[in-house]
Amino acid sequence: MVRTQIYLTERERAGLEALSEASGKKQSELIREAVDHLLEENSKTRRATILECAAGMWKNRKDLPGFGAMRAEWDRK
């Protein structure tokens, strides 16, 4: 693990302390869980955005081969 220093508001610090006491987890563990959750959610959103941008990108292109014919060649007979 890498040691990181952060600044919290009094409200954030008090809330984190209360969660720590209620859950029996260390504050650092709660912060790591929150960061993991944020990264996971961001990853899902980023992936969805990329897929949405890619959807239909070949639509109406005239310079591509007919994929139906190409796929038929790959089918086992």
C-alpha cells in the first residue's frame, strides 16, 4: 500500500469517525472502500460512454466490404 495524506472537512471527519465506530472498521479502511467504489462506478460509466460513442460508427460507410458475404465464407460447411 501507498501512504496518502488527505484533508477532510470537520463534517467529513465527524461522519467518518461515526461510521468507523458503528461498523468497527478503521477510518482508513472505510476511505479505501469509498475510493474502490468510486473507481468501479467511474469505470462502468466510462465503458458505457465509450461503447455508446462506438455504436453505429460503421453505419452508412460505402468503403467497407459486405460483411454478410465475409461471414458466410467463415461458416463451417
